[in-house]
Amino acid sequence: QVQLVESGGGLVQAGGSLRLSCAASGSIFSINVMGWYRQAPGKQRELVARITIGASTYYADSVKGRFTISRDNAKNTMYLQMNSLKPEDTAAYYCAASKIGAYDYWGQGTQVTVSS
């Protein structure tokens, strides 16, 4: 089993920044891909960004140029630096991990609220 714990959410004004962290523990060997998802009220969960063990990254079009995903393998921690935040970024943010195929492990989520 893998445990994922997010932190770093909060309330910020539009244009501000936040950094989310996702600490992994447990059977973390062979985790290949980690990702950040978000879900706003009344909307489906969507992929925000993902990063592989080899540090290849993917970003949703809506966050390109504003968000940066990274991982510190020595600390078993993944980060999401969010800059130039917009009200439409308001959502619960979840980290997820995959060993093979679909994301098997999920954190409990952290709320990000961007005020206009």
C-alpha cells in the first residue's frame, strides 16, 4: 500500500501563488507516475499535471505556463507550484500515484480557493 498526504492548500487572491506538496509513504518502490488532479463543485475530476519517474511532465492546457510539477525522489514528495492563480483554479486538489497503468493510490485532497 501507498499512502499519500497533500498539504499546502488555502485561500489566496487572484494572481497569487501556492505550493502544494504530496508526501508518499509505504510501498513507494516502483511508483512510476505521480499526478495532480482537481475537482471543482459540480464538475468532473480533471488531470492538472503529471510527472514520471524520469521527470517527464504533462500539463493541462488550462495551467500551462502557470503551474509547475516536480518531485523530490529522495524525500518521496511531489510538488505543484501554482502561480498567477485564477478564480477558476478553485477546487479540491488531489495527488495520485501509479505503478502500472491507472492511478491506484489517492490522497485525501487539499482545498484551494482563489478569490477575485
